[in-house]
Amino acid sequence: MRLDDRHPLVLLIEEDPLLGLDVGEALAEAGYRVAGPLRNHDEALAWVARRRPDLAVVDGPVLSRDGGRLARALTARGVPFLVHAAIPVDVSLPAPPDAGRGRDAAACAALRAAPRLTKPAWPGDLVHVLGQLLPGQFSREARP
């Protein structure tokens, strides 16, 4: 089934290929368009440089290992995201030269505010949290 642009586009970043497929399938069944799963922060950064998703689901370890670059890129593009991790991970940003100002302040705030779901999250929980992150309402009636 081909979904049109009225359906939110979710960027899915997940290191585990099987879990990525499961999460992607659950999101697609809920009516989201899914880009990914992408397996690492380099792939994700390259993708975000070319396109703007409506939302992102980010694997916690990917986010914690990239020094905050992905959080900064998503925040700069105005993309809300949730962190999906099996164990608690440190997703704080290192202090760059302009810490506390501009995009780093926004990225730090986005990281603090980002919802976190423990893997494996129930698909309904992922869908529910993503729905709360959308600026408008993506209601069940709008889904295929």
C-alpha cells in the first residue's frame, strides 16, 4: 500500500535489523510512512541532510555514541523524536564551544524532553507516543 504525504513520515534508526523491521512494520500498519530502518548515525545524518521526516524513532545506543550530532540535526530541522533503548543510555550532549546557546541549547532541551521507551516496546505504545509528538492530530480516521 502506498501512503500519500498526508501520512506522517517517520525516520526509523535502529541497529538491530530484525527489531528495525518489526518496528517499521508496526508503524506502517498504524498508517505512518517509514524511512528505514537505518542502522547507524552516519546513515541517519546523511538522510536528514537530504530530507525532513515528521518524526523519528532513534535507537538509544546510536544516539549516545554520536556525540549529539544526530540530536542537533533533528532539532535543527524541527523533528521531534523518541529514544528507543533496551537499557538506560546516556544521551546527554558533550559541551561544545557554544553550549547553552543557539542550536546546542535547543538540542539539549530536545534530548531532555524526548520520550524514552524501553525495548522491546509494545507497538501500540510506540504509535501512541509518536501520535503525541505530532504537532497536529493524526487520528485513527485518517489512517488507511
